[in-house]
Amino acid sequence: IYIMLLQIFIPILLIVGLVGNLLSFYVFTRPNVKNLSTFRFLAYLSLVDLFYLLIGLPHIIINVFFSYDFRDYSNFVCSLHSFLTLFLSHVSSNLLAGVGIFRCVTITRLKPPSRQMIK
């Protein structure tokens, strides 16, 4: 049953992830928002997540459908795939944390208008 779930879930996850990240990148690089730093962070995040999907999920799909592990091809391919998978997942989580920290700093540094100026 585990293999059946992988055969159904992983291709759907790959398709939805590809479409979602491409759409997010398109939206976050539109001319009216691309100069805002938060949207730039989110555009980078969608690209990193897209690469993570393209590197990580095909390995699982090839394993499930063809019972072949391309990481057995050579130590270099195994090391490169492992490194890229781990590196991109860490970059993704660090970008997300960076967006949160940047937004927190931006919000706390903004001063609300004083009441005297409103009157």
C-alpha cells in the first residue's frame, strides 16, 4: 500500500509543486511588486523550492516506477544528489526564516504617526 500511495501522491505533488512555484515566481516578479524586498525574497524562495522539487522528486519517481536508483551509478552522483537535496532544503528554510525576520524588523522600525500630527 505504501508503494501505491507513492505512485499516486508523488507525481501529483510534482505537478502541483511545479505549477505553484512557477506561478508564484511569475506573480512575485511582476513589475509592480518586484522592487519590494519581501516579494524578492519570496521569488527566490519559489525558485529554490522549484529546484528542490526537480532534484528530489524524480529520484523517488524513478525508484518507485522503475526500481532503479541513479545514486548507485557512482559515488559522485550520489554525493552530488545528496548535497543538492540537503543544501536546497536548508536554503529554502533559511529564506523563509529571513522573510519572517525581515518583516519583523520592518514592522518594528516603522513608527506610527503621532496623534498631534493627525489633529
